Amino acid sequence: MPTSFEIFQALASGLLLGGVYAILGVGFGLCWGVMKVINLSHSTFALLAVYIAYWMNVSLKIDPLVSLFVSTPLFFVCGIVIYRLLIGPLAKRAEELVAASMVLTFGLAILMENAMQWAWKPDPRVLNVSYTGKAFFISRVSIPYTAVIGFAIALVTTSCIYLFLKKTYLGMAVRAVWQNKEGAALCGVNIDRVSSITFGISLATAAAAGVCLSLIFSFNPSSHLGWLIYIFLVVIFGGVGSIPGVLLAGLLIGLITNISAVFIPNAWVNMILFGILATVLLLRPTGLLGQREAR
Amino acid sequence: MRMSGSSKKVITFVLVVCVVAVMSIAAGCGGEEGEAKGPIKIGGTLPLTGPYAETGKWIEKGYRYWAEEINAKGGLLGRQVELIIYDDESNTDKGVSLLEKAITVDEVDLLLGGYPGTTAAAQMPVAEKYRMVYVSMGGHMPSFEQGYQYSFGGPPLMGQWWYEGFFQWLSTLPEEERPKKAAAITVNNVIGKACLEDIHKWVEELGIDLVVDEFYDLPLASADALVAKAKAAEADLFFANGLFDDGVLTVRSAMAQGYNPKAFVQGIGSIVPAWVEQLGEYGNYIFSGTAISNKLPYEGIEELNEVCRERYNVTAAPDYFLYGYCWLQTLQRGVEGAGTLDQDSIRDYLKSNTIKTIGGEFKFDEKGLPEPYSFCTQIQNGKVELVWPAEVRTADPVYPKPPWGS
């Protein structure tokens, strides 16, 4: 029988990890929902942000959190450039944008992986900071500082994206494109501009996610492939394009994986997770908080 | 003088016989001479690109240094050696087909061992098919239990022996000082399961209660629940029986939870140089195992360390450089002992003699394996130290493990 310590530890760990899942998925879901672009290089950009944080820490002795102020705006600009050069032209020509974007961004991911392998070698890396492995305790339950920082970044980022979409004119334009692209265009929304900014925001969230990941996981140039699984999981579970849905899905996945591991053998956790996912999708194909696309 | 018809026939016959005989002798001599002058071709594959490239390149460096060294000393059986190393791109299927190419197209005289274990295990039946001696790390115990006659692990990378050194040392402690409860979390793959066999065997032998025995799949997202189970069960011996990424997560989780067993033992991940380079002080006091080390007091190791320092700007020879060198040294011992390139003779020599290498002395059994062994390592002050067997010890083991960060 599991002890109360195990259960509360799993609750705390699951919740904190769930935030990191959410921030990984939020930009990816936005891109998919608004632009109908499945960006398979999203996790590769997150990994690039991890390497930037690592490089700044090792070479310049700068805390990875500071790298957030470098990689986030940098990736936003990168996103706009990539949209202008690759995604935009593809969107105009491709008959099936979802499939075409997957092929294009998969190629981009492989290119980036090889570039990172060349720059940093295939060796695994670990980012150690003064607060690595340190925690504060609530009763016996440990709350690692790195996980709290990751969770806070995730919460702030998703909240900012949510407020941007709800409270700003540009955000409303993004939602309009997402709900009905042709209708938005008829109302004077510049689809190209909205899409490029959306892609920029999406990559900026990947940069923030990368910093969270760098504090928790070791990494190598292939790590992005494992992270991509979780991105798909949270976005499909939460609902494509739904920011609260992705946040909720991230937290639930974190909790399910950790709490179920307390009661059943760890090797069965994925079976439970994917079983719940399948059940939710059968009952609600749009995901937890996803909405049907307007036709 | 005119010769009779029958005399002409006799003379013609004798001349023909003489010409044929001379030509045969000339051809025979020419062949032997060509063989003596031509290099011995040793071929195989390594992952020189792809995910295993970094390790594969170190093995290649070990192979090439061995060839350079033996050529400088006059060659193998008096002939220079030439290596033919194909890049299998970290792909097992390519490893198999390229090894076949080396045997059938390049007609190599001897084989090189492949890497990683999956490729080596897949290449072993190829070597068997062509009845050629194959020295490699193998693919853990099952690959050596197929009845192959030509495969040798010299040395092998054997999960089933991974913790031999650690447990042998543990068994030397007074019983009251030994851990009472063990927890093992194991990566759900062939490597993890192979290492777990060793844990099961020894905890039973030493009467240690295995209170947590769990598998996990990769990628491991969080080790918190697993570590919490071990902590709740008060396990004072902990096995993080996995690879690098999951090992790092587990160490960090144990640190964060303040879980301090008497001994923390890490699996395969800790032989990657990055384990020490990247974890640094955070990895201190963690035990592990290895089948070869640049700190072994055996003949040749220090020279290889010096070569690596000079050529590759490293502090000492990386393990996989030593593996590559040692596999070819094992093959060399077989060839020199047999005095021929005949594969059956090389095999028979290796199976019936004790050979001396930089990895120690090997006496191979019917499976092509030496006696079960591993060296127990412990990270101390950010460096890997050998703590068992006593004759190779570079530092005394630190036990019980001090709390994290102390």
C-alpha cells in the first residue's frame, strides 16, 4: 500500500512537470490551430534554446534564466523569417497544407539536428546551476527549485498567450483567422501578417519551453524527438488551438503519469496514459477544451 | 642424326612435363611471394555517422592505433596490416550487409568487431556462416549462447556481469555493515534486463531484500515516483539501472528528495565520459561497473593514455579507444599463437590458451567468453576511481555514501 508521502510527492511532481508539458505544447497548438501548420521542428527549436542556455551558462557563466531574454525575442524574429521564407510560400502553393507543412518542418528539424550535432557534438549534456538538485520541503514532500521555476515560466507564458489572444486587437485577429480564415480576410484581417506573427509567437514559446527543459533534463541533439511525443499528446488531449486546454492537458498528463506510478508498476504508466487519451478522444474527438472548426 | 618417331614422342612428352612442372613451381612460388608481400586485410564496420558515431569513432581510433603500432613493429606474421572499415551509419542492417561485403568482395583475411551490441550480435552469425573469428563486445549473454564457435568477447560488454565487481566488494564487508534492503529501477530494454539479472543473482546470494523492483520505459519523463518508492521503502542500496538521460533524472530526483541510501549504483550510463564531465561533483560517490579502464595497472595502458593525450587532447584514453585496441590485440594474440591466418587454428588457439591483453588475462570458454568479471568504479572528486578488485584499486571505496552535496 503506497504511503501518504508517495502520493503527495507524486501530486507535487506531477503538477510541476505538467506545467513544462503545457509550455511545450502551447505554441505548437497555436500554430496548428491558426495556420493549419504542424510544425515538427517545434521541439527542435526548444532544444536549440536549451543549447543556447547551456552555451551561455558554460561559456559566459550566465544563468539559464537570463538566456530567456535572448532566445525568446531571437526565436520570435526567426519565426517571422521562417514564415516569410518557407511556410508562407508553401501555404500559397500546397493543396494539403497540414501534410506539406509536416514534410517541410521535419526536414527543417533534421537540418537543425545535424547543425547542433556539428556545433555541440552528439555527446549528452547536463546543465548544472547552483540550485540544481536543491529543493524545499513541505512536510516530507520535496519541491525542487528547478521544477518550480519551470512551472512558473510555463504559467506566465501560457497566461500571456491567453491574455494576448483575448485582450489585444492582434490576438483577436489571430482568433478570427483560427475560427474562419476566409471570413477574417473579408473583414480586412491581413492573413499573412497574422500568420507570420503567430509563427513567431509559437517559436518564442518554444524558447521559453527550452529554458524550462534545460533545468530538468539532460539533452543531446536527438532529444527533440522524445519531446515531440509529449507535444502531440498535450495538444491532442487538450484540444488543438485551445490554450486553457493545453495547460489543462499538460497538468493532467503530469498528474496521471506520476500518480499512477505510485499505485501500479511504472512500466504500465504509458498504457494507462494512452488508454485515458483514447477514451477522451472517443467521447470528445476535439480534445478536452477544443472546439469544432467553423466551416 | 635422325630420331625415330617414338623417341620424338618421348622427348616431346618429357619437355611438356618439364614445362608444366616449371610453370607450376613458378606459379606456386609467385603466389607465396605475393602473399608474403601483400598486406593482411582486416575488415568490418563501425558506426562512424549517426547516433553511435561518437563512440564508434573512438573505437576506430583504437583500431587504427593498433594497426599503426603493429605495422611499425614489422607487422602481423611478418606482413603489414591494412584496415578496411565501412561506416554502417549506426544501422544494424547495414552493419550486416557491409560485413558480408568485406568478407565476399574485399576478401578480408580477418574480421573487426562491430558496435553497438545490437550490431555486434547481428554480425556474429555472419562470422559464423563464413567460419571467421570475430572478436567484439557481443550483445550481452544471449548472443554468446547461440552455440557460435568463432565469436569471442575479448573483452565483452556484458550486462549480466555489470555489477560483479560491486557485489564482490560488498560481500567483503562485515554483514552488519551491508545494506539490508535494495531498490532497483530498470530501463525496460535488453541492456537493463541483462544488468538486472546480475542484481537478482547477488541480492539473493547476499540475503538482501529487494523491496522495489520496477521497470520504466524510455524516455523517462520523471523519476520522482520511482525514487519516492525507494525512499518510502527505506531501501539502503539503490540501483539506477539504466542509461544516461534517465540516470541523470534519477540522480537529480534523489538529490531533490534528500534520498541518501548507503550505496547508490548507476548502470550503463555512467561509462559515458559525459557522466563525469557533465555531472561533475553531482555524481560523486556513485558506484558502477566497467569491463575496461584507463586506470588499470596492466601493461600497455599507460602508453595508450599517453598516445591519447598527445593526439586527441584528452586526459586519458577513453574506454572505447581501449575496447577497440583490446579487441584487435585479442585477435593478434590468436593469430600469432596459431602462427597462421587459418581461422580454425586461430579459434582453437584462443579457446585453449590464456592470452594477455591491456584489459587483463583472458581464458575463453566454449561460448567465447572469459571468466565473469567487472571492475567496480566509484566517482570521487569528480573522477572515476577503480575500487575493486583490490589489485587494480586506485582509491578506497567511500561507504556509506555521504549525503548529497556534502
